[in-house]
Amino acid sequence: MSKGRSFILLLMIFCLALLPQPAAAAKLTMNVGSVYGPDAPVHFGLEKFKELVEQRSKGDMEVQIHIGGAMGGEREVFEAMGSGGLEMGAMGSGDVSIFFPKWNVYEVPYALRDADHFWKFWNGPVGKEVNDMILKERGIMTVGIVYRGARWLTANKPIKTPADLKGIKLRLPEMKSWVDIWKSVGAIPVVVSFPEVYMALKTGVADAQENPLESIWSYKFYEPQKYLIGTRHIYAAAKYQISKKWFDTLKPDQQQLVLTAWKDATAYANKLAVEYDKKLVGDLQAKGMTVIEPDIAAFQKAVQPAMAELNKTLWVPGLYERVQAIK
């Protein structure tokens, strides 16, 4: 090649290099606000979701998980998703119990009999009706239900019957039905946001609390509490949810990727949850907790007057009966 042609070629390469280059496509970042701790199966499901999204998008999509109430409690997470300010969330029953208490007929003491009843509810028409209502009213899509197991009481005195609750300051979430029911059996309800429960127990703001075993373990409630009481009064659900306002900004292929990743992550979390729940009683005993098996029949009987009153004055007519009729 002649010197002249070489010079022209080099000049062309130099000029091309000076031309504006197309900008690299911006990575799509999505945030998940979670009220759960790092040891909960719900959180392991979040990590699986992150892994699947980033892997399947070949790095074009990024998931940032904010755990342990870092973005607020259930009220704050739900409201942020509704406004579109937060893309996704992992929370419990606060979506209904705080914002639509008249629908909360399923996650109240002794409404669901066992794990089988739990799944028949959530996989059936009544559970779908609840989630469809949330989408219609607040624009929040429920894309995964994770079984969290039964809720147990913890306290610093043995509680075997409802009479033992008299005068006990019981921490409860912001749920009218729960407050009414526990108050009716003699407890003194103390409403405390979930991220603040540990300190409430530590400082004596509350004498007792109730949660699934995974929360008792993950948040180390065994440190300020001595007794683990198997009331098994509620079979609890966690939810993976998406802001519809944000979801509608995605391309169809991105939407499908997110939904599929949530489906797979939910199945993963549920497999872990069942195994985890079985071993936690022993783990909590090893941390120094004393297990008490209370008179569950007495608790079931004690809450009935309050449940009947709520069914008459608060809940959607006929909804509680429909939940109870699930076989």
C-alpha cells in the first residue's frame, strides 16, 4: 500500500473515532423494599429473584434489595408501590389489614385451620378475589405468595390459657381486627412498627409479641424473650408485589422476564419455608427459649365473641363464611 493511501486510511479511522458514539443502553434498575430479615426464606426468595433477573437479562436488568424495613414498614412499602415510587415489595398482610380491614377475614386468629387450608384459600377463588381487589384499588400486583408458617406468641412469663394474657402488653402491628381480638381476651395491645419490635421488647414497651417462627429467629426475639408459646393462631403469608404503574413502563419481554423470575423465586422460597419451619422450634430452644404448648381450644373459644362482632360490623358480608367453608 502506498504511503498516500495509508495516510488517507489512517485519517479516515481518526475521523471516525471523533464521531459521536451511540450511548450504551442504560441498565434497568429495580428496587425491592422488604420488611423481612436476612435469614428468612422470604429473603432467600428475593435473592433468587435477583439472581434470575440479572442472569436472564444478561446484565441489562439489576435488582437492589432493601431488607429489614430499610424502606419503612408495611404501610410505607405499600404506599410507595402504589404511587410508583417503589418498583416492588415483600411484605405480609399489611396490604389488606391496614388499608382494607373489611377484607381481612383470613389472617385473623383461628380463621385458617392449618397449612392445607392456607393454600386452598390462596390458590382458590377467594384468595384471588382479595388480590384482584388490591390491584383494582391501589394498582399493586401480587405475584407470589410465600408460606411463613403459624404465628406463635413469645413472652417473658408462661402463657397457657387466655387468662394468662390479662395485663400483658402485647405488641401488635397496625391492624384493627388483631387489636380488637387480643384486647377482648385481656391483653393490652401496643401497636409498634415491625422494625422497632426488638427494642420494644428490650426496653419493656411490650411484654410479648407474636410472629411466625422465622421472624422470631431472624430478628433474634429469643434474646429479650424467654417463652415460646405454640398458639398457632394464624397461618401467615408473605407477598411479593409489583407496582402496576412501574410495571406498565416495561417492554413486554421485560415484563415476562420479571413475572417468570417471580414465579420461580416464589417456588424456591416456599420449598425452603416448609423445611425451615420444621427445624426452628429446636433452634429457638437451643437459644434458651422454653416451649409451652397452650390450651389452643381455650384460645379458639375465647376469640369467638370478638370474631363474631367483627364479622357483623367490619368485614365484607359473607366473606368470613366463604373462607370457613373452604375444605
